[in-house]
Amino acid sequence: MSGNSAVGEAAVLAGCTCYFGYPITPQNELTEYMAKRIAEVPGGVFIQSESEIAAINMVLGASAAGARAMTSSSGPGISLKQEGVSYLAADELPAVIVNMMRGGPGMGNISPAQSDYLQATRGGGHGDYTIVLAPASVQEAADLVHVAFDLADTYRNPLVVLGDGMLGQMMEPVTFTTPAKKKEYPKEYVLTGASGRPARMIRSLLFDTKEEEEHNWKLFRKYQLMEQNEVRYETFLLDDADMALLAYGIAARIAKGAIKRLRQEGLRVGLIRPITLWPFPKKIIQETAKQLADFFVFEMSTGQMIEDVKLALEGKGHVHFYGRPGGVIPTPVELSRIVARHYYQSKQGKKT
Amino acid sequence: MKTVYARPKCMKEAHFHYCPGCGHGVITRLIAEVVDEMELRDKTICVAPAGCGMLVYNYFDIDTIESAHGRGAAVGTGIKRVRPENLVFSYQGDGDLAAIGTAEGFHAANRGELISIIFVNNGVYGMTGGQMAPTTMLDQVTTTSPAGRDSVIQGHPVKICEVYATLDGTSYLERVAVNKPAAIIKTKKAIAKAFRHQQQKTGFSLVEILSPCPTNWKMSPLDACKWVDDVMTKVFPLGLIKETKKC
């Protein structure tokens, strides 16, 4: 099953009843999957909207009405959705936004890339806000979609699943899990018509600067909770390593391939793979810095996550980088050669 | 003693922020009266816009959500599709619906979404201080058309009702005004009719209301009311534009 379809199926199994989307490659299979699949769900809503802006605002409406709602897109479309994502965050409404990244900037191309890291993790709209999950396989994409909907409801916050064109398009076996019992979340904010209760109001406009500041601190406290509780990462062959690769999503798959090859040649290289890009797994990087000095960041961009790695290291260690933007996907062999060069240079440097 | 005039039940005890002579206060109250009379308070969800109408949520005692500027029809679509049993209406101004929200309104209408739009046309951006709107009259002076709107440079007033009338998804479109008592009574009837169309699932409904903005037109309230008749209705003729089924 393709990553795009798997994300769609997982979303439906996670209780998503509303999907709103606008065509854009390389994520069209997800929209097409939902067009068929949502029709089988009781109360299911699928709308191909007139624009990405309309789609995200339909998500906002559906979420305010109490439904689990999702939209998906890629780079240029995600830029358009940022307005709505910001409102979702301000209104404290849950929603899941999937971005299957492609080459940018501008129209760019439709090849896999990781060009939207900063947009996703820094809150691409106005304001700061959102948890970003980065799956590295079709199976993990399906699993993380469940996590995404639950976290969105837990924190009443929009949530981004950040894949790329390769993850969306590639076919892998996948096993779907259906939660035995759907978790219940308090829904006292949902608009249903004020039957037998006072009217409810969902808004982000707070003219009173004192009120707006308090709202910002309230959101900030929520983001702090997320930072405390929601960090996810994977390590691979890190225990004895003297160089740590850092990569997420499909780049991490390539990195694993490169590491296996490097290990055969006797190079002790391990991997830290952030699964949440925000909150970023700082602690494991800081702990690893006690064991080794060389960090090698690999991204399918000119270097965006590298900023978070450097922030985590606070000037410690040495940060190497290799990036390929524009939809170019290096092979594990290519990456292993470059990592090996840095590895040996680093060793050399330490001897002299 | 007989009560002849009272605050509608679905309005909160709040003072309007609207300027003296503004039509929004009348329209806000008319909607509340209709919701009361049709006994719809328990079912109604209002989508508030960005613009002068934004603060309706401070006045309505009904469930309300604020939308981003222009996105009311999309937000309303999301709500209505999840809760088809509710009455969903969005309250939008001319900048909101006829400029930044053109796509959202047009396509909700074309899909025949079972929502109603209360479209307040006063020919200017009011909240931001009287800039030119898509519905500004030719030769009308605003802060961003200081020499008067020139069709060669700034285009022509947009006629939302007439445009929407070409869409098969729309079932009820009427243009009314709130500049004099008889017109206000007609406006109230039109709002009720739009809600009935929604309840009877005939299609998308919209009431365009010509509304005076004395502050930004730089007129006295009385002159503004007269200007609606003398100037606005010449470009935006009042009356039923489209009704596919009597409701």
C-alpha cells in the first residue's frame, strides 16, 4: 500500500470522519483514497475544496462542530493553509494536517524533499504552535496518524504529520491497528446549538491586550507540557558510536542504509532519528554529546533541522552537514562515502 | 401593561459597539428576532466574520465561531456537513464576501451548501477605516480611492446576488435594505425566508442587505439612509433576485 493511502486508511481507523483537500502532487493518492473511503464511514464528509485555504477552514468548522477532521497537501498548498493552522492553534481546535513535502521554493517540483522543516516546526503561520511528527516508513506513517489524532484531541491543538513525496508514493506492507476502545475527550467547547445550556463562543480575536497576553501565556504553558511529554525519537547503533548521524523521515532511512555500510567497513557511526521535529529531542543529543563530539546532520534540504541540532548542542561538539535540496535523493552509498570522508578527517584532526 | 418592544431572547445584555446610524445594529437585532420567532436558538450556529460584524458574538446568545477574514462560507460548510440538523449562517461584510472570500462564498453557493449568508453591503471597509470595497460605487470617495472610484483603474461594483444567481446551487437570493422602516420589515422577512430555505434543504440562500455607514461615508445618519435609496439602489436594485421554490 502506498504511504498516501496508508495515511488515509489509518486516519479513518483513528476515527477521522471529515476530510477536506485540494489536489496537489505528490499527495493526490491520499485525497483520492479519502474520496472513496470516507463515503463508507457513517456521517463521513469528503469535500474537494476550491482551494487549500477553503480546505483548512472547512477543517476548522468541522473541528468546531466536534468531528475528527483532516486535510493534506504539499509545500505550496501547505503555505496557503498556514492561515487556518494559526487559527486552529489560537482557537485551540484539534486537527491533523499532513504535508507530503516536495521540492521548493515556489512551485519547485514534485520530487521528494524536506524543504518545509522550518515552516512546520516554527509554526508557518503567525504565532508559535504545533507538534510535528515525521514518519520514516509507510507503517510508521499509519501508526503516527493514530498518535496525531490523539495528541490533537489531548492538547486541543492542530498537529502536523510531515512526510515527503517518497513516503507518500512508495509501496510497503502495512498492518493497521484499530484501538480497542476509542478514547473519550472532553468536548465542552464543541458548537452544537445552545440547547439547554449557555451559548458557546470560539474566537481568536482578543482586543484587550491583557486578555491576549494571558491567552498567549496559556498556549505557551500548553506547549511547555508538549515539550515535557511528547518528545519521540529512535536511536540506531548509537551505544558504541563515535559519530552520530541525525536525520528524520525518509532521509533517516537513507542514513540507516549508509550506517549499515559504514559499519561493515568498521566505522562506528550511529543514528539519532527525531520522530517529533517539534518538540525536538534535545536531551538525547545533549546526552550523546557526552559520549562523542561529531554530529553529522543529513537533510533533503540546504539545512534546516541543523539549526535545532546546534541549539541543542549549545556550542558543544562539531556539527557536520550534508544536504541535497530540490528533490534530489542521495543513495545510501553516496551518503556513506561523504560520511566516511568527514569521519576520517575528524579522526585525523584529533590525532594532530 | 402590554410589552410592545423588548430585547430578543437570544441577545445578550450588551451594548452595541456600532457607530451611530450604522445598519449593523438593526441587522443584528433582526436576525435575533427571527431566531426567536422561529424558535431556533437551540439549533443555530453563527459564523462571525472579520470586519465590523465580527463582534456579533458579543451580542448573540447563540453558539458562535469567528472565522478568518473571508472564510465564513468554508467554516460554515465544515460545521453544516458535520451537523446537518443545525441551522448555520454566516454574517459577512462586502470586503469579507466579495473580495478576500470570493472563492469560499462562490463555491459554497455552487455546491448548494445548506447554509445561509447574511451579506451586509455598505460599500466600504468599515472596521479598518473606510477603504474602497469591491462594492464601492463608481466615483465614490474612500480613503483608498481619494479621487473617487474609477472603473478604468479600480473596476466596477461587484453584484454578488446577480453573480450567485447564475449558480445552480443557489435557491434563494434577495437584496434588501435597512434604511427605512418598510425596508427593515422586508429585510426581516427575507432573513426568515433564507432560514426556511435552509430548513427545507432547497439549496444555498443569501440575503444581501444594503446598509448605511455614515461614519465612513462622512454623512449624517439621515443623509446616509437617503444615499442608500438615491445612489446604491441604482446599482444594486432591491428585490427578489432568485427563488427556485416558494418557502
